[in-house]
Amino acid sequence: MVMEKDARTFVLLFQCQDTKGIVAKIAQCIFGRNANIISLDQYSSDPYGGDFFMRVEFFAEDEAVTGATLEADFSRIAAELKAEFRLYEKTKLLRMGILVSKLDHCLLDILYLWRSGELKVQIPFIASNCETNRRIAAEYNIPFHYVMASREDRKEQEVLSLARANSDFLVLARYMLVFSPEFLKSYGKDIINIHHGFLPSFKGAHPYRQALEKGVKVIGATAHFVSDTLDDGPIITQAVREVSHKETLADLVHKGKNLEKKALSEALQAYIDHRVIKHKDKTIVF
């Protein structure tokens, strides 16, 4: 359920080359619509011509002010500054499709946070190549789709038909198959993945085994956007903890599961709250 205070509240994500007067232009535009700024965060990689990023949350009391009128206002500023922007209405919940394989700890954590109201999204479906997850979906009254995908046949067209029509973004909650560049291009929306390793180290399969063999003293999990290159998309959040030479592979896997849940839930919260801006191979997370 959307809180009453979110009604008529908008979030603007804005990015361009840094120059004088950006904040003033945006603030004046919002003031001109008789709206009130609730919060404003900004970051510049270099105040002398670097990259500028801003997140503004504001309340528009006048019902004549709509997303369309604000889009037109910010489009004029963006054209002047050669900027990119996204505008969101907080009452419009994103549709988050979930893909998961056999391991269900991340799925269960997401669903708990969703049911408790901490993750304010719609979940139109759970899709899995493991039939055992049907029971979990039924417990939460979420439509379940069994997709007989494997490394030999990833059933991408079946997944694509489901995801493209029913989601604004996807989360791979330990979905252990890799999507092709063609799938990513056809879907054309954000996909968030949880990798059970501290990227950019230990990419690919068996990261905990790799960590054990290297004798690392810290293990981690990484939530990131999916890109054409395996485990190489822009990082959103990471979670870590210290380990010792006494740890076995089973110890690392057990402790890593909590890190995976933590990194993924924090990444989803930031994305749902519209606090993430992608820039080149990085993210700005307000």
C-alpha cells in the first residue's frame, strides 16, 4: 500500500556536465510550479566541467501539475544543458519480475520484505527453472511460471515474452543461467543480479571456492546491473565480512548467503526508491 504522504510526490534524477546554475534552474522550475522540495542530493566528479548528478524529491500541491507538465519543463532544461533525466511518481509502483533457480534464500528474503511493506513494488510473477519454487510463490499468492530452462536451452523467448509484457525491471535472485546479448537488447530494461562473490574478483562459477583457494580474509556479495559481459555490469551495492584460515568451503557458503541477501535487498531498495543513476560502467547511489 502506498503511503498518503507519497501522493503527488515526484522524484527527479538528473545528470549532465557540471556547470554553474544547474541546481538553481531545477529549483526555480519546481518553485514555478508551486511545488516544494523535500530533499535534494547532488554530486559532481569535478566542479570544473566534470559530471554532475542530482536527485530531487518534491511535492506538487497543485493538481494541475502532472507528470506530463513536469516532463515538458525538465525537457527544456535538459535540452539547454545537454542533460539526461528521469522523472518518477512515487505512487506508481514498479513491476518487479523475479527469476530464480534452485537456491531460494534470496527469493524468500525479497518476499518477506515485500509482504512487510519494506519493498514497495508490484511482483507480477516469479519464474523459475525449478518446480520446487511453485510452493513459495503460492504462499505469497504470486503467479508462478515454470520455465524448463537449462544451459543447453535457456528458453529465452519464453522468458522474454513473460518479462517484456509484465515487468518494469527484473531481479535475478540466484538465477543461475546467463542471458545472451540478444535477450538483453530485446528486453531493453534494467536487470539486477546478485553475484555470490566480491566483484570484480572471483567472477563466474564457484566464487566461494575461488576465494577459499586464494586464502582471502574477506568474502563478499555483489548486486549489479546485468550487462553483455558476465559479472561485469555496474555495481550497485556490496556486502562483506571477514573470514579466517579456519573457514571451510561450507562455512564460506553459509556466511555468504547472508551477504547475498543483504547486498540484494539494499540494491533493490535503492533502485525502487529511485536513488540509482547509471553512468558509464559505474553507478551513483544517493
